[in-house]
Amino acid sequence: MAEEEYRGGISEEEYNQLEATSSAARRKRRGKQEAATHPLLEHRHHAQSIIASKALDELETEVFETGLYENVDIHRGSRTSVLLAEIAYSALWWSVVHSLAPMLWFYPLCALKITGFEIVCVFHFSPLLTLIGPIRRAVSTPLGLLVLRLFTLVGVASFQAPSTLSRLLVLAVGNCFAMLTLCATWWGMSKLDRHRYIYSHFLGYLMLLAVRAWYTSFNPIFMGFATNNFATAIGAVLAIYLYFNNWRTPIVEEKEPKTPSRGQGSKKSSLPGLGATGMAFGALLFLSHLLFGEVSVISRWAVAPYPEVGPSPYPWGLVTMLVLSVGLVLFSHQYTLLGSPGWLAVGLTSAMGLYFLTSFNAYFAGAVLAVYTASSWAYLAKRMVRFPAGKVLTLAMATYLVLLLASVLVVAYSFVPGGTLTRERTDVLLAVTVLLIGAGSRASQQPQASDEAARTGEKRRKDRGKQKIIRVIGHAIRRLSTIAEEDEPTTDDSLSVWGSVHEERSREVYLAEEKEYQKFHSKLLWVAIGILSLTAMGFAYRYQPPVAMPVKEHPTVFSGGVWAFHFGYDSDGWPSMERAAQLISDSGVDVIGLLETDASRPYFGNHDIASWLSERLHMHVDFGPATKDHTWGALILSKYPIVSSKHFLLPSPKGELAPAVLASVNVSGHTVDFFCLHFGNDAYELDRKLQVERSAELLSNASSPVVVLSDITTPSGSSHYLTLTKHGRVKGLDPGDQKGGIFYRGVIKLGYARSSPGELGNTEIQVGKFRIPDYPEEPDNLVATQNPREVPEWTLFPATFGSHNFHTSTQKYFKQG
């Protein structure tokens, strides 16, 4: 902690001046001599009126911010329970703010068009309301803060809404009050209070990450109605508790400053640097949400195929949590470092390393970027509150939303006009984001730098001249007040605040505040250790023994399936993970390819679907390509060990990128290659042609038996279908099925089923059953039947698998003619 922080914002030079003034006041005889000849003596009351009329608001604000009031109890709210309550409530606050992006994505997606309700993102601009005096004063009161906190919980309770639209609207209202809550806590407080609120707010961010680690990357608040009810109730209790136990430093009871804080309404808020600081904080919020909204994200950016695998989210997510904690607690006080060009170079280099490097090299670059990001949280927040909340926070949220939209356009470029300009430009997005953070950090490094720059303007020069005159007169008045103290006791209330009493108590309050800062940061360290320990316990709780090889009566019989997973949300935009896991389990499938599974993005909730399903179903998983490769993602879940794998990006010169995963699986001692692929949008004929040709080439080169699990959206009998089967040397599992996506070579087909997942999505789950041949030339089963009595019982699909949702042409079994 810098020494200036412990002095409550008073520089060493100013503090020494105060000490010198107090010493002079105690030398009465010498003081009286000076006063007798001082030209301002006869104008003393006139000078006092000048100070009171022209500078009282500013001086009271300055004293209010530094906590240097008479009879101020700066120890109020220093209990650890208040800190923990603020952290817990902040975790709910972050949950509300982060949940709006997925709803903004899924509501129009469910409607399959732009609905116009995307405009609710403007609720993030509610800080503009604090530019209105009555509203600003209302939110700065303890009762106003209580109301804001309770209405923020509306965003938590939005999960209970009956429809997607109503949930979106209620959640937007919660975000509106969440932004105002930030204004009421970060602005309108003393410097010490703001310091406490800012650090507890970002510790709440870490607390949210710790809780999500227990739930394998998902936020339990929005996973079920029971946990949502519990979170809403806890949030209400915390809000009420913090109403009676808070960090608001009380001010002089007889007087209340006209301006709650310098950040919301003082003249100093017009300092240059507002734009750079606001955009820097917005970029910081975006970078945190993009890469560290969950501890698994940078692992998914650095994923590698088997057998290397790379830094798996379990357990490397714990390391991510560690470096974030280090950045916040240990680096955020290094002001000289954080505003330096060298630190910006570190951030920019690590961002580019995360994007361009692979596997562990990319992950370690991301870990350095985590330190850079977390160290900037409190640093930029404390600089930002120097400006009006209505201006700087609105600018920050506008920057955040623009960058968030850009993160969508780098992937979903084929659905928007001009998308070719943003296609696959995540590297540019990262560079711009880090440069904005660095520019804002540099601009706000020296609080007086903007004053220096203002000297070139005529108005600034005049203002500075007036302020200098006021300071000189004020200094003289304080000297005269202490000289006349014994003979003429003053009754001027204004002087009792910032005059002689302030001077005599300044050292006492300074030492008390210094002690409070030290105590608070000691608590921060222990709380951060506690949150890190909580995360470690979550990882320990999730531990599972290695997946054992399945034991079957017929070990050479296996099943493979494919399903477009819809990112873990059902058709109405509600989380579907538990229901989807149950559907996969009921199908009895041994290996399944899931498409549309890369949810490690802010607008999908930063969910690690691969890890969640792998742990829930106790299966091996291969996820790819990496999140930074701009696809919608694909993964293979297998009850059998995955020996090796390769990740591919299929050619897409016009449309969206198409992912493919080729995994070699050990099926009871036999190697079978499972090829999971997802073709892009069929609107681009060239893309489809090149993707089919590349897929056929990959399949043709495979030497082992092959099972293709795909969603190719190419009807059987079409030219693309024929190219894939002929040049890829594979056969359709059911050539008569126009929507069939399963192909095979080198195995015996036994059965085929296509079942609707109901409300879980608009694509069917397809499952094929196969047997590894007893000898190389064993003939395939070519006769189809829907009568289960005509085939052996061990070839049948489980009775639990979608019996009432099967497509009318399936279940279908195959036998010898």
C-alpha cells in the first residue's frame, strides 16, 4: 500500500505543512506578533465568508473523502462479518450482471430473428440517473442503498419467471439497479469506505468463481429453482444486515455536505482523463468476463488433442484461481508498476501468447494475463471514482457492451451484415482491449497529471489561480484562528470542521486511518486465502477415480451417437444440463459426439460443458478445437479410453467455421476411429463442397474401423452425400433416412434409432449400434426390421431410451438376409 493511501490521500508535503502550521499555532507569542502586522487581520471575517461561500463545498467534500471529521468513528464497520457479507452480496451482484449476456443471446435465438428486445442492454446505462441531484442524493443514503440492493435481487429471482421474455425483462431491471448499487457504494463514500467497498466487490468476483468451481463451472443460482430461491433469500438477508452494519463513515451531524462525493458532483470531476479511464474500466470488465468469468476458460483456449490433452480445467482451474488472487491482493497496490508502459507490454504480450501459442505455453501466457487483469481491478476502480458516476460508469458499460458484441461477431460473422470485417479477429479484439486498459491506467496514474495538462487552457489557468488564492487565504485564516484561539474563541461552525480542530486532530486521525488500512489489507489476505481454500475443496469434492473399461457380456458390441447439444440450454433458454445428461444416460450410448458445445464464452455463460458432462456421466472426454478457434465446438464422450485424437477446422471460405474431432478409442482391445463433425451453414455451396471433400479425405486415410458421428444436413442421395460415402469409403447407417448423420466402415451394423429430445432442442439424438467383426471378411447386416423379436435381445436399445419419442421410421434393427 502506498504511503499516500495511509494518509487518506494527503501528500507528504501537505501533511508536513499541516504539522508546521500546528507548531506555529502553539507558539503563541510569536504568532501574536505576526498577526499584529498581518494585512489580513482586519479583514478576517471577510476572508472567512469568502472561504465559506466559494470553497466550503469543495473543502467539506475533501474532508469527507479523507475521513478527517471531528468525532468520526472510522472503526465503524471494521468487523470481519461486514467484509464477508459484502463479499457474499457482491458475488450475487456479479451473477446478475454476467447473466444478462446469455439471455440477450438466447431470446432472439429461440425466436430465430432479431426481436428488438436486445435494446434492454441500455439498462446498463442507469448510472446516468445519478447526474440528477435528487436521485444522486437518494441513492447515497443508507435507506436508498438498501432499496437498490433489494431490487438488484430481482435479477436473481428472474429465473422464476414463466417465460423467456419475462425473464429477460426482469433480469434487465435487476441489472439497472445493480449499476445504481455500484454508484451508491463506490461513489458517495469516504476514501477509506470506497477502498473497502472496491476490494470487497472484487473479492466477491473471486467468491463467485469459487462457488462455480464446486458446480463444475456452472452458477448454481441459475441451475435450479431450489438454489435460486435460496440465493434470493440469502441476498435479502445480506442486504438487510448491511443496512444496519455498514462501512459508511458518519459525517458531522449538524452539517451534511452538499456534494456526497467528489466523484459524483464536484468540480474536480471535470478533469481530463474521464474518457480514457471509463473506456479502460469497461475494457477491463470485458476482459475479465471473456477470459476469467470462470476458471476453466483459459484451459479451453489452450486445449490440445490426446494424448497430450494440455492444461485440463481439472485441476488447472485451481491455478487460474491462484494467479487471479495474487493479482488482486499482492499486485494491485503497485501503482508505479501498474501505470507503466512495461506492465502494459506484459499484458499485451501475454494476451497474444494466449491466442497464438498452444497447450501449456498458451495457458501460462493466460496465467500471466490473469495477474495483469486482476491487478488492474482495484487500481482502475479507485481512479474511476474521481469522476462523476453518471458519466464514467456509463462510458465504461458502453465500452463493455461494444466489446462484448465484437466477441460475438468474431464467431457469428456469417449472420450479420459486414461480418467479414470481424471474422476470426479475436487477436485484434484482445489487443484493443488490453491497449484500452493500458491507456486508461497510464492516463490515471498521476491524479494531478490532468491539472498539469489543463494549464494550456485559459479557463483552467483562471480556475487554478482562483484556487491558489483561496488556499493562500485559507492558510492565513487557519494561522490567525490558532493565534486568536486563546483570546478570541471562535464560534464559526465551518472552522470547527476544517480549521484549527482539524489541524490538531489530523495526526491522530491519520494514524487511526493508517491502522485501519493495514488491518483491512491484512483481512483481505486472509479472506483471499480462504476463498482459494474453498476453491481447492471444491476441486477435491469433484475428484473421481479413473474411468474403468466397461465390462459387457458381449465386449465387441458398442453404440455411438450424435446430438446437437444447443450449448446446454433448452428451446426456451433455460439450462438443460441435468435433463440432457439423463437423456444421454438413458440412451445407453458408449460413445457420443456432441455438437454446439463450446460455451466457454460470456454470451453462453462461460460454461465448461465438456467437464460437466464428463464428471456427471463418468466418461472420458475430448473437446476441440480450442475456444479461440472461432467454432461452435464439438466433443466426444466415451466410456472407453481415448488413445489419441486430432482436431480440425474444415474449410469455410465464406461461412462459419466447421469443427471436426477424430478420436481413436480402445473398444475392448480394438481400436475404432470416431469422427465427430459439424458442417457449416448450407447457404454457402462452396463451403459445403470443400468441407465434404476434406472430410472424405480424412476418412479415407483412417486405417482402423470408422464410425462417423455428424450433423451434415446433407440429404442422402445428394452429390455431397455421394462424395462423402464414395471418397471417404464409408456407408450410411440407414441410407433411406434423409436426415441420417451416422456412417461407418469396418464394423457390423446392428441397430439405428432417432429420437426427439423434446423441449431440450430442435434436433434429434441419433444412435447406432455396432459390432466389431469376428473376422475381416465377415458380411454386414443388410436386412432392416422394426420387430425387436427378430433380433437377439443383446442388440436391442435400452427400454429407457426415448420409447415414446422415436421417429416413426426407427427403432430399426439389422440382420442377415
